[in-house]
Amino acid sequence: MSNFIVLEGIDGSGKSSVAKFFEEKHEKVFLTREPTDFSIGKMAQKAAHEDTSPFKDLFLYLADRVEHTEVIKTKLDENFTVICDRYWGSTAAYQAAYEEIDLDYAEEIQEPFILKPDITFLFDLDPEISLERLSNRKRKSKYEKSDFLKKVRENYLTLAERHDWTIIDAEKSLQKVMNDFLNSIESFC
């Protein structure tokens, strides 16, 4: 049986590490992420390091998602379990952290372009811990600012409540985060 599993959260929360670990331990898992490495996804990745309009960023992520969702649907049809490291929730949480974009708008504009996940996990992390964990990164994105990430976290928690996401406490050690995820996913799958 195929499942569409989404992992959301700010950088440094462990979601990418957990996704890779899960992929290594299970057969027929397709691991993907947003932004993708498709041409529009690369433009979105580039924009994350430039001073661009929040609307430009929002629409780049949306355009990337249109193509990405088709890939996800294909993999699900092939009976893969798809684990997506960020999906529509990240776009809503991050872009609505700007004054110009409302969270409801950032969520609603995406509806025609998304596939509803079977389960979404929010790896919840205090922004200060995130920035501490990311301090050795050579290239920082424009999103890696404490005040901005606090708003992103608030948006994530609002979305988690609205959509009944499973919240993982990502302030724990990576091993404990991984164990919490595996315990939650085993009861789901």
C-alpha cells in the first residue's frame, strides 16, 4: 500500500535526516523534497538567497509544485510510499511570515495544485535552536533570521492545528526525534 507522507518544519529540525533514515530502512520508498531540482525549483532555491518579492517566491514555489505533484502522483500509482521533505505547508508558513501575504491566502491559493497527504508531520523547533544548529552553514538563506523564523513557527503551528498534523518535538536529540517519528509512523502505516 502506498502512502503520501509529508515532513514539515524549519531547517535544523531533523526532518531531512529522518526521511533519509526511513528511506534506507524500507523498500519501495520515494524520497523527494521541495523546492525540487526541476528548473523552476532551482529558480526558487536561488530566490531563497536573494532579496526578492514574497509574491515572486510564492509563485515560484507554486509553479514548482505543479510539476512536483505530478511526479508524486506517478510514484504513488507505482505503489511507492512517498516521503516529501516540505510541501505546501512550508510555502504557506514561510511566505505568510511576510507582512504582504496572509496565511489564509498563502494556503488557499495552493489548493488547486496540491495532493492531500495521508499524514503530515511537523518537526517543531524553537528558531533559536534552529539557528544554532545551522551556524556552520556556509551559505545562509534570507529566511534564517530569528524574528522571521518565529513567525514561520507560529504559522506552522496554526496549520498543524487546522489540519490535524502530528507534531514531533524536534528540540530533542536526533535519535529521540527519529524514534518519535518511527513510533508515530508505525501506528499509521
